[in-house]
Amino acid sequence: MLSRYLPVLNWAKTYDGSTFSADAVAAVIVTVMLIPQSLAYALLAGLPPEVGLYASIAPLVIYTIFGTSMTLAVGPVAVASLMTASAIGEFAAVGSAEYLGAAIALAFLSGLILAAMGLMRLGFLSNFLSHPVISGFITASAFLIAFGQMKHILGVEVHGHTLLEQVGSLTQSASDTNLRTLAIGIAAIAFLVWARRSLSGLLVRMGLANDRAGAFAKAAPVVAIIVTTLAVWALKMDAQGVAVVGDIPRGLPRPSLPAFDPELWLSLLMPAFAIGLIGYVETISVAQTLAAKRRERIDPDQELIALGTANVGSAVSGGFPVTGGFSRSVVNFDAGARTPAAGAMTAMGIALATLFLTPLIFLLPKATLAATIIVAVLSLVEMKTLRTTWAYSKSDFAAMMGTILGTLALGVETGVAIGVLASLLLFLARTAKPHVAVVGRVPGTEHYRNVLRHKVETSPGVLSLRVDESLYFPNARHLEDTVNDAISADPEIKHVVLMCPAVNFIDTSALESLDQINHRLLDSGVKLHLSEVKGPVMDRLEKTEFLKHLSGRVFLSQYEADCKLRPS
Amino acid sequence: MLSRYLPVLNWAKTYDGSTFSADAVAAVIVTVMLIPQSLAYALLAGLPPEVGLYASIAPLVIYTIFGTSMTLAVGPVAVASLMTASAIGEFAAVGSAEYLGAAIALAFLSGLILAAMGLMRLGFLSNFLSHPVISGFITASAFLIAFGQMKHILGVEVHGHTLLEQVGSLTQSASDTNLRTLAIGIAAIAFLVWARRSLSGLLVRMGLANDRAGAFAKAAPVVAIIVTTLAVWALKMDAQGVAVVGDIPRGLPRPSLPAFDPELWLSLLMPAFAIGLIGYVETISVAQTLAAKRRERIDPDQELIALGTANVGSAVSGGFPVTGGFSRSVVNFDAGARTPAAGAMTAMGIALATLFLTPLIFLLPKATLAATIIVAVLSLVEMKTLRTTWAYSKSDFAAMMGTILGTLALGVETGVAIGVLASLLLFLARTAKPHVAVVGRVPGTEHYRNVLRHKVETSPGVLSLRVDESLYFPNARHLEDTVNDAISADPEIKHVVLMCPAVNFIDTSALESLDQINHRLLDSGVKLHLSEVKGPVMDRLEKTEFLKHLSGRVFLSQYEADCKLRPS
């Protein structure tokens, strides 16, 4: 029981020296990768750079204790940072103390919500974010994020709340572009794109193992940071209008609870829920993918608790919302991490960087961080998914396009809400008119298939219908219509058999409809039978009056029904 | 094509003398029953009595032309009248010209919405009103209606908008009770309850045929009206505080379009939709029940058009929202009506009554009409359904109680909205964690059943899972969890077979999950197979990359999969 809520107890007992050295190597590599990411995503969220570092310390230690994935790495990620900026931008000006306070409160609330959901085992709620909605949302967010960084690449100011206003503002101020800043930004983007495409292959040709090469290549942003920082220093570009990170307070944050502000907290509740849920979906999907590679087990409800407490920890230590990141977890995995202890060691690495490295990045140009963000998020754009979704399902495509357009035009939360609503409504519309097939026997077998698709034999006077859906309120009356139509079309019918292998449950409405069908058929001299009713469905039916009133019988198999009812 | 939208063309060509006399007899009986009902439901809607008569003329003629049921009788009904009063009470004072105008506009809008839905074949939308929600709503409405008539029985004034305020107001004014009014009310209720219980039996013992006796017994309200009107006249009770119907304008309404008031119409849109949809559900359910008795066919989408045009007709002729009534349709059926022509003849009967009988009901006491309403609606209360629903499904019971309490406490529209939302959410929560069974072969057969429920044989290294639900976004990741858990629990597994007889469709999210499962299993050295995939599902899968990447095979039957994969 205790080890269910504290998974650390499971793996800590067998922790040994060889596991430690594997974890330590992974931790060094992830630390190097995480420093620029933490700084960049803080910039994206509109927060001071050190907040990104704080959010990469306590959450990792807490996940080590509560997490069930052996390799997941939590911390600031792009989409959650965008959502943070969007949620708190309404309440405070970027750079103000209120803005930082709101970001901290957001992480705190988001964490409490996730942890509470985990304790109540409500993880399944995240499933209502369907793949097309998530994918559409992330694609749209990536565009928003990349566009939002253009101001740092050009070195100009951009105003306005909606995307349209910002595009207008950027076009106007483009003439003020700082050419040095632009040069740094373009060079950094070009280098990072090249590194992403070709560096890993180069390292392999230089003799590195495949997985290590991949992990090292992910450290390219560090190289970009060092080179551009040195360039700014050597050419004194900070005095020529190139925006730099500037002074970062040294030392670690002192833990403190966020100030309680009922009005603000109430307004942040929905954004906190949205950020938490979307972050959780990403987390669980990364964790499952990596766990499967080693046949490890993830507990989705415990992951809610782990991600929740990690966010609370982030808030208490002055950080902003965190999530399990895809690329950093893959790097952690490829670099050979074996337990969440690697995360705790990464946290130590970030803490050391916060203590001793911050003076060195005073001259780090913001354009380099913006370049890191742009290159990172553009890999999130899934244009291919649009095409494959269109080919596979028009209604999923509609939900996806609704999410993309909603997110771009109306903002991130509205976009997600539109997507979720659209996918629910489209599903319900689909399920309302289930596929019903008239079936007959495939000659020489005991198999029954659709008369329209196969050459089959039917018995005169017996109508066998296979309903390809659970019977519940959206389709209950449709079944009544179908049966009514069928028997009014053929006055010879004496028996109707509903074949139920695909009926997984029958709700009260459908039970009422079956009862109606039974009585109506009886009124017109036809008997109603059921066949192949599943165990759990039968258990329930046996509690009702329906079986007593049923004019016909319940047959174990359609073949048995056909044999007994066929006129001899 | 023409006869699809004008069903009258189908039956009119074979119309003959014997059909005419059958229809005429039924029309006389229904007319006698409909006069008091029309007056009473106008009173319930807070409208002048003649409006009830108007609503029983044009709609019946229109339904004769557009309706597909041979026996349905449309007109004012209790629940729609309550909803009318509730919807327009916000905009105008009872008795004002604006109030009547709003009622007419409501019927007009409701009719347009229904007709438009019929043309767009959106009848399935009505299915989202599940049986428990409808039943809970009608039970709660019946209480509201019966309570609302208490003021007429006591002869007092009642103020207040919410149920609680009205209860308080009634308690305060109970001391002003007019004893003569109360005496009439109680006597009428007692007589009507007796008639409902015993009159039909008495008539049968007096030699009447069963169905005719039932139809005649339904005319008891007419007897109550005649007797109490005579009593008021003989004892001059109208001068002693007994409220009577009073002067009713003679003559038929002149057709006119309702005045266009954009603001009012916009506010009435939702109520009009709700009244239309609930009326439609009642209509279609009565029509189906009666049609089945004679193997006749109902076209649900054409019924929307018929009910819609009937409501437009009601509005144009000065009436209020109408619906297919349950008891009057049964009387029409029992009295032998064969075609909708009976409805047109009933309309003629009501028109004659409007022209010549109205002076005779000047002294009709309102308490008698209130008694008719109370006795009629109390038969709508379904306490038994509460019990059976509780026994069959706790979540359906929750939706039902939500509707009842919502309707009583917050009003009719809010009540319905709560019920629909609750039933959707409860359904989605249920479907999110589908039943997944590990299956094995029933010895000596080719049948595969749940290993936990049956004594079955399984093959070592082969895990066969039967998923009892369509695979779509709310449960897609649950399947990933289930498969991950299963293979991490048993390192011996080499093959996973998903048996899919109950999988009726696979959406993009679930396809993505299957792809993930396939890759994750491959990573851990396990092959994924499918068996018993349905035709339509397979058609879709063949359009995707999934089958190319599938590490295993798609087997026609689970038996075939087991034979091929079993280690020999």
C-alpha cells in the first residue's frame, strides 16, 4: 500500500553501484540539455530566466519519490509555458511581481488539481482529449509559440492580445529590426536545424554509439549558447541593442507557499486544469512509450499524483508549471538512466548551475534562446497527421481542424474546449444510428454474416438482425424504427432474432425500447428472440421483468436460434 | 417523392365509405373528449379558454395532410402547456395581449424548428432525451402542474415565481379558500378518479364492447363539466365567488402571421426547441406504439415535418404549442379510426363547438377544469419507474433524479438540460473503462470465453484479449494501459491477440493507440495480432499504414489465431 503511493520504495531497495553510475552519466547529459531549455521556456512564459531553473530542481526531486516511470524527466516544456503566458497575461503585466506570483499560483493550483485527481483515480478524464484534438492543439500551439519568438529574433517590441493584433504590430515594427540580433538569431536557427538533422550521424561516423550520439546531439543548444554569448562579449553587442539575459540572482530559491488570493485563484482554476490535463496527457504518453521498451509498468493514477506534487513543489520553490518532457525523457533513456534517481541527480546539476554558472550567461542573447524554442517547437508541427486523419476519418479531421482554428483564432483554452466538444458531439452523432445488418448463415458453417456483403442462407419467416453497437439512449429509438420498418415491409415474418455479440451494455432507455419492441411485435403476431447475449449484459437483464415478458427465447448462439426457429 | 412529404396521397386513393364511417364514429368520440381537455390545457398555460379550442382545429387538419400515423391525435397537452406557461411567464403578465402573443410566437418558432429538423433529417437529436430523463421530467412536471392547479381548486390567488415561493403564498392564502369552489373541485376530482378506475368496467357489464367502453369512459370529464355547470347555474354560485370560464368569443379565428419581434423571438428560441423536442418524443412514441398494433409504418423525420407544420398552423390560427397526445390517440385508435381523416373530422367537431357551444359553458367553473387537469397528470407520475431504474442502473437513476430535482427546484428547461448533460457524462464515464476479458477456448468447441467466468484452455505464450467496446478516444489509452500491464506481468508472453467481435469502430485516437501498442510490443519482443475484425472496421483499417506495420496477422476467427500461434 505504502509502496503504491511511494514507488521509490520499490526500486530503492535494489539500488546498487552499477545503477548509480548509469544514472549519473544520464544525469550529466540531461543537465547540459536542460539548462538552455529551462532558460528558454521561462522566456517563452514571459518569466525571468532563473524561474526556469527553479522549475527544474524541486520537481525532479519530487518525481524521483512519487513517479512510476524509471526514465521520465519533468520540467518546463514549450506548450505548458505558452499556456502559462496566455493564462496569466490577462491578470498582470509581463515582468511585474504580480505576473510571477500568478505563474507560481498557477503551478500550485495545477498541482493540487492533478494530485486530487490521482487520489480519486480520475485519470480517465484525460482520455477525453482525443489524439486529433491533442495533435491539432500542439500544432497550433507550435505556430503560436514560433510566431511569438519572432520579436526576440528581430529584436523589436510587439503589442496586442490576439494573434491578428500581434501580426499587425510585428509588421509595423519590423523596420526597427536590430540587424545584429537578427544575425545571431538566424545563425543560431541554422546551426540548430543542422544539428538536429546531421549532428547525430556525424558523431556516429566519428565512432560514438548510436544512442549516445543521439543524446549528445541534443546538447547542440549549449554549443549555440556558448558561441553566441562569447560573440556578444567579444563584439560588445549588448551595447549595440542586442537584448541579453542580464543579471540572474545567484543562489537557490527559499521555499514558501504562494500568497492566497481567492479571486485570482478562482480565475486561474480552469487554466490550471487545462494545463495540468494537457501536461498529463503528454507525460503519460512519453512514460508509456519508454516503459514499454523495457517491459516496465506505469501506474497512470500514481503519475497524476507524481506530476501534481512535482507542480506543487515547483510552485513552493518559485517555479512555474512543469510537465514530463518528450525529448529530455528520450535523452535520459538513451543516455542509460535506470531509475528516477537520475532525475534527482539532474536536479543537483541544475542547482549547481544556478549557484555558480549564472554570471557566465549574463551576456547570453535572448535571440539564441528564441532560436532554441523555434527549432524545438517546429518539430511538434504534425502536418502529416492532418493528411492521415483526413484519409481515415472525416469527423476526426473536423475535430482536429476545429481545435487548430479555435486555438489560433480564439486562444489556447478555447481551442481545446472546442476540440473536446466537437469530438464528443461527432461521436454521439455517429453512435446514434448504429449499423444494423440482416444476417444469414454462411453455407456449410455455423457462421452468420450480413446478407448484403456475403452469399448466405436465410430461413423464411425468421428475420435475424445483428446490431453493431451497445444499446443506449442515443440509438434506442433508432432500433425501434428499424424493427418496425422491417416487419411492416414483410408480413410473412413470424420471428425476429436480435443477434447481440456487439452489444456491450443495454441502458434503461434501450431496455424500455426492447420492451416496446417486444410488445409491438407481439401485437402484430411476431415473436422476439435474442441470441449471443454476453455474460455481463445477461446478468443485468436477469434482474428485470423484461425476460419474463419476452415473447420468444434467449439463445446461446445464432446457429441454435436458427435451427430451433427454422420451419421444418 | 411527393407522397413521402404528403402521406395523405398514399391513403386517400383507397378511401371509401366504410373507412369514412369508421373515422366518423371515432371523430365524434374524440371531439367530446377533446373539448374539456382543450379548455383545461389553455387554463394551465395561463391562456383564455378559446385558445385551447383554436389549437385543436388547424393542427388536426394539417396533421391529416402531413402525418404518417393513421391514428395520432394532436392538440394541446399538459406538459407542453406547463412549459409554455413557464417560458412566456418571464416576458409578459398572464392575461395580457403580450402573453397571448408570446404563446403564439412560441408555437410558430417551435413549429419552424421541428419542420426544419425534419427536412434536415435531424430526428435522431431527440434520442438524446433518454427514457430516464423524459420519465423524470414528466413526473416532476406532473407534480408542478397538479400543484399549480391547487389555486383553482381552493379559489385563491397565488404569487411567486419559484415553487418554494408559490408553496409559501398558497399556505398563506389557504385561509381565504372559497368553500363552494372547493366543494366543486373535490367532487369533480372524486368523480373523475372513480370514472378512471371503474366506469369502463361498469359500461362493459352494461353490455358495451371492451374498446368502446374504454373510449366512452374517457368522456367522463364532459359529464363533470355538464353537471358542475348546471350546479353553478342552479345555485347561482358564480355570484358567490366561484370562478367561472365566463364569456368566450364566438366564431373561428382569422388566420394571421404572428407579429415579428426579434428580441422576443430570440429569447423564445431555446424554450421553443425544448417544447418541440419533448413534444416530438411523446408524439413519436405514441405513434410507434399504435402503428405497431396494425403493422403500419411511421416515418420519424416526416413526423417532425407534420408536427412542425401543425404547430405553425396552430400559431397562424391563434393557438399555442401542440403535441401528439397519448390518451386521445389511444381513444381515437380504440374508437376505430382508420385514417388521419378522423382527425380532420374531429377538427370540424371542435370548430362547430367553438361556433355554437361556447355560450353554454359561460358558467363552467374553473375548479372543474383544474380537477380534469389534476386527475389527468397524476397518471403521468411514474414512481414505479424510479424503483425499476434504481434496480437496473444506478447511473440512469442518477440522471433521472437529477432531472426531477432540477425541474422542481430550477424550472422545466434547466431540469431537462441537467438530465441530458448528466446522462451524457455518465455514459462517457462508463465507456471510458471498457470490459476487457482474457479469453480461452471452451474445451471441445471453437468458442472462446472469459477465463474468469468459464473453465477454458489457454495456450502458453499467447495472450488473447477480448475488448468489449468500440475503440475510440475515451478508452484508447485505457487499452494501452491494459496491454502494458498484462505483458509486464508475464514475461513469457510472445503473442497478444486482440479479439474484436464487439469493436464496431476504431477512431483516429484508437488507431494511434493500436499503433503505439504494436510498436511497444515489438520493442519488448511480442507480436500483436487481431482476430474477428468486422467488415466495416477492416475496410477502414485497409486505408491506413497500421496493417503494414502490424507485427502479427489479422485472423478471421479467434480459433484460427489460436491454432496458428499455439506452440506445437
